Amino acid sequence: MKQQQCILCNHLFDPDQPLTEPAEIAGMHLARQEYGDAGKVCPVCLAGRGRLAMMYRSDCFD
């Protein structure tokens, strides 16, 4: 298990851990497509990003 420090919250996480929650997956989509920080953001922060996008952005998931 390799550990990486999240660039947003500084907590350690395993970037190879599978994402299972829809908000985490949405956050990873944004990390890959818009922010360019895939693999550098922990699942908790990805979920927060994804949740906000699902609530407030209509352009992300057409």
C-alpha cells in the first residue's frame, strides 16, 4: 500500500484504493477532466468536490 498526501487536506491516503461512492467517482471525473489532480486528492476531498458539483453544476455530467 503506497501512501500519498492529499494536496487539499494533507491527510495520507492510498491512491490505489477503489472509489465506491458516487460522489467520489464524480470528484475523480472532475480531477481528471478539469483540475488535473487525479491521484493527488484523497477520497474524502474527492467526495466533497463531487457532491458540490452534483448539487450546483449543471454542465459537468450531461
